[in-house]
Amino acid sequence: MDAQALEPAGGRALVTLVVTCVATLLALMNYTAPMTVLAEVAAGLGAGLGGQTWILNGIALGLAALLLTAGSLADNHGRKRVFVLAPWRCRPPRWSAPPRGRRGCSS
């Protein structure tokens, strides 16, 4: 194998790097975002400190299960296909969106 075959195509390498970095950022945000609203969620559920631990562990467990499932699907159907199609398959259905003019769940 010569050295030229190992070099990625110019612009594609940068696009691949950027997309991978953004996907990693989104995955990390899914793990850390619940910490910002943990106090409100725990208060709404009437949970104490032990309950907050259960809430965070439950979120992490759910995300880990999704990550393992995505890895298995990528092994069976191809990494690129799963990486491209997964965001479209995981979005909520159009009929579940709130009516126009409403912002968030609290309005």
C-alpha cells in the first residue's frame, strides 16, 4: 500500500472531522444537560438527594442502552447508514409537536 492511498480526500476529511465532533458534543450534552434542571425535576417529583441520584442514574442508563442499541445497528447495517439515518428516525413524530404559538411545556 502506498502513502497516497492512506491520505483521505482533502475536503472530506475536514467535513468528517467536524460532523464527528458535533455528534460527540451532542452525545455529551445529552449526558450533562439533565444536571442543569435536576433541582426542578427533583422538586416536582418530591425527591430528595437520594432521588436525585436515581434520576441521574436512570437518565444515564437510558442513554447507555440507546448507545449500545445504536452500536449493534451500526454493526449490522453499516456505520455510515446508521449515523446518517438515526437522527431522522429518533425525532418525535410531527403530530406530537405542540400547537403553534406555544413555547415549551410550561406555557
